[in-house]
Amino acid sequence: MPPVLATYELGDALLTVLSIFFMVIWIWILIVILLDLFRDHQLSGWWKAVWVFFLIFIPVITSLIYLIARGGGMRDRSIAEQKELQKATNEYIREAAGKSVSSADELHKLADLKDRGILSEEEFAAQKAKLLA
């Protein structure tokens, strides 16, 4: 039987999983801080550069200071960005829905209204000319 060079037991596996978990959380916090930094339009470029510099060279202390000093505004900036995105999405949906109605569909509706007697021949001709123009 060859000699055992290393052992990797359940406790070691759990510590590895825990280490990976905390590393992912740490990276997530840094990403959130950086996103908030560049989302803030009131902060000058120089201050952003200072924050990034310290996040690179003294990450733990800088992250804690950032969360304490600017943590309250992070929520407000995030909510404002979500509102802008929702507004842009709604405008896009309205625009796309408005374009989905073709001229042929509109002409069909106008012809149907004329056949039912709701539109006169002159009104139908005016609406048709306006639609095709």
C-alpha cells in the first residue's frame, strides 16, 4: 500500500466551501460598491478615483468606511436607477406596441366602420388619405 501523501476529510471540504462562500460574498460587496460609485453623478471623477485606489490597496477598511459613510445613499441611487430602467422599458413597450398595428389593419378597420355606416364616404376617404400619407 503506498504511503498517504495528503488527507482531505469532511472538515477540510466544509472549510473549503465556507472559504469559497466568503470569497464570493466579498467579490459581490466590491462589485456593489463599484457600481454605486459609478452610478453616483454627484461625486466627481477625482473622488471616484480616490475610492477605487483605496478599494484596491486597502480593500477591507475602505469597504467598511464606504458602507458606513455612503451606505444610506446607495439605496436611493439604486431605486432611482431602477425607476429610470422601468420608465425606459415602459416607453419601449409603448413604442413597440404602437408600431405593431399595420396600415392594412387600420384600413380594414376603416372599411368595416364604413360598411356598418359609422363613417360616411367622405370621412372614410379623408381617414384613408391621412393613413396612407
